[in-house]
Amino acid sequence: MSLDIKSIKKVASLARIRMSDEELERISPRLSKIIDFVEQLAEVDTDNVEPLANVVDIAPKLREDIVNDGGYEEKILANAPESSQGYFVVPNAIEDNT
């Protein structure tokens, strides 16, 4: 599948990536190859294949899960422009006009 410059420009815009016309021309063949490879992978029959978390049957080393409160409240809030009752104070993100 070949991607045209218009489609690449649209995807870049949606991803908020600014690209020059030169960059679009350079990346077009690369993206087309990637899309072709993904289409090739989609043709592989995986009906009877179990999902794997790891290709090697080794259990991961896990650390003990220790719950603590951190004990750094004062140090952390010392960096805050404003705090109250142990919390950061931030401006309202949504105005309530009711």
C-alpha cells in the first residue's frame, strides 16, 4: 500500500507533528514499507497460537511489595507554590457557572 503525501500530512497533523514538504517526501516511502509489512503480518494465521508474555518459560524475579507512605510530604510540598492541609493547591480547571 502506497501512502500519498496528503495522507501523511493528515496523520502528522493529527499527531501534532510539524513536517516540511521535504520531510514528507523523504518519509513517504519508509511509511509505505512499514504499512506493507503490517499487512504482511496480518496474513499470518494465528488462530491456534496462545498469547505469550515471554518466549522463555522463566518466572520473573519479583520484589516484595512493601507499602509505605513515603514520609516526604514536607519536602515535596516545600516545592509547591501553594499547599493546604497536606495537598497541592491548583487553580480550577473548570468553571462552575450554575
